Amino acid sequence: MMIASTLSVNSDRFNESIEKLAEIGQIADGGVTRIAFSQEDIAARNLVHNWMIEAGMNVRIDAAGNIIGRYEGKQPKIPALATGSHIDTVPNGGRYDGNLGVLAGIEIVRTFNENNIRLQHPIEVIVFTDEESTMIGSKAMSGTAKNDAELYRLADGTPIEESLAKIGGNWAEIGTAKRDRTQIAAYIELHVEQGGILDNLNKQIGVVEGVVGAYRGIITVTGKTNHAGTTPMEMRQDALVAASQIVLAVNDLGKTMPGKQVATVGKFNVFPNATNIVPGQVEMSIDVRDLSADNVKNLIAKLEQQLIEIAANTQTKITLKPYLWVDPTLSASEIVKAIANTCNQLGLSHYSLPSRAGHDAQEIGRFTDMGMIFVPSIEGISHSPKEYTTPEQCTQGTNVLLQTFIQLDQHYSKTNK
């Protein structure tokens, strides 16, 4: 197929669009603050909306506020091949997280349109709403959003009904945003890695195995507050001593079992937190992630047994209360294969790895085939003004996405017959 070996995006135009979008919400140190539903976010959405139209797409906004640009295929009635990401940022974030995936999709459509190329499948480029906080856009599209507006109230107290209305959405009709496999055959998201693996290994492309599942909980250790000078060591019920052993146990969870799991204590509060008092209580968070849901559950079961032993040895009471469980989403094998094949055809080195950060792809993969392409984050830095991926790396990732679309168009055309 001629276009599979010759077609590539306009690198200068593409990277110029990255810089242009970064100007909206840019602050003094070069970072970008474009919080979902803010004036900056709305301005960025308007710019991207216009770029989609100029690229030859029909554009609509669904009830969740997702912007959906559609470039029709030769067979407009078959399911679309979709891509995209988000354009909202964390406070003082970077210019690549999320934005790269959206702008890559637009650039691919520009390239097809100016070369008078249409695939068999329609192409959809999606800007998902509020990925950095509520993920209301991708959750509504996957049908996993809860029918409780209070769950999606913004941090400043703004109701989700008001927020969605500002961007053309409608909470009262949120159910209409749900899609299924008959509408989207596959979703492939290009993203910066947001970690240092590709950069450290000097690999050009990451072929994502899936987005990990996550367990989060709060551990509370209750001991006995007492005088630090007058209480003998053997008579103490020191909550901090017990908590310290738990921190080491959690760290070992991420290292002692085979697999690619990670385990972290990230939050730690000591009470009463005074120099001359034996700590009476400690609260800490735990975060355990892996591609295998069973492995995460086994790790937590192992930790629970260790907590019983630590409590007995330190004469403390220890409780573990879970507050979050997110199921992992594995990449579709056919998409993984297509990405790897494309890298080989383009002469780009690649490496298979999981995504340990959440993405919109995790939700979309709950109802259709999903895959992700990573490009390096220099020094592994993300959610920071120092976030950087070179123009060449951005272009390489976009060309991999383009060629993967061409391969998958052939694959899913066969499966649709």
C-alpha cells in the first residue's frame, strides 16, 4: 500500500500547533495553567475546535462536553477509528501532557485531507473533558460515570451542571454521551510517557501494554500517647514505630514479587506530632498499582497479614480502609502488534511497558479495543514547566500513530465484513 510507506505529517506545522496551544494559559516560568472549565480552557477548546474544522472535520460537542471531530471514511456507516486525549492541565503544568495526543490527531487528519486520502473507516479526534480531575468526559463516554452530580463538583464548589453548561455540555443528558463498539472500533492514544523509562533506555517509542489498575487505602495505627522521657521503651505502644515498619512492608510489596507492580506510601500524618510525646496515632495512604488485578489483590492480602503481625509485635491497633479501586485496562493485542510493526517499518526503536498513570484510554478501553503510544519525557519530568519532549520525538510518535491507523484500517475492515 503506497501511502503506508510514504505518508508522513508536516513536522513544522505540527510542532507549531503545540507551541500555539501552549500560549493559552502560559505563565511566567513557561508552565501552562489551563484548569478544566476555566476561561483559558474554553479559549483552548475554541482554538482546537476551529483547527478541526479547518482540517476537514465535522465537529460536535456531546453532553459531557467532549469535542468530537469526525473525518468521514469511504464507508461512513462502519465504526470509527478514534484518537485524542485532553487539553486541560494541572496548575503550572507542561505543554505536552494530553495536548500531544489531541494535536497529533488533528495533524493526521490534515495530512490525509491535503493528500485527498480517506480510509475505509471514519476517523474521530476527541478532546476529553476534565481528564486531570473528574475524568467526566471519558467516563461518560464509557458509561462508567455515576449518576450523582455531587461526585463531580469542582474543588472550588462549582456544580458540574454549571461547569458543563459553560462548554456546551448538559448534565441532564449525560447518558447520551455513552458510546459502544458499534460506533468506535478502536481507540489509540498518543501520549508523553510521563516517566523516565524510555529516556533512560534511549528508546524512541513506547508500546503500551495497558493502563494499570490502582488500589488506594488509608492505614490508621493507634497506639498510646505518653511522655517521651518517662515512658520506658518496653512499655511503649508507639504508633510511629509500627507505622515505620508498615512503610517498609509496603515498599517491599513493590519489589519482592515478580511483575511490574509499584507500591507507595505517599501521605503520612503523626499525632500529636510533638518532640517530647510518644506518638499515639499515625495515618498514612497506600497506593498499589499493576496491570494484573489479581496481583494487586494478592499484594493487599499479603499486606493485611503483615499488618496483623506488626500490630501484635508493637501492641498497637492497625486498620486498613480502602477508598479507591480502579480496574486495569489491557491494550488490545492487535493494536499492540500494529504499533510494533509500524515502529519496525519506520526504523524506530521501541519498548513495551505499562502505563502507571491514568489516561482517558483506560476508560475508553472498557467498551472497545484500546492501545497507547508513548514518546519519551526527557528526564522523566511531567506535570511541570520543565516537561519536555523534543519536536523530533513528537513527530515520530505522530507518524507512528498515522501509520498504525492505516494498518488498523485494513485489519478492522476485514473484521467488519
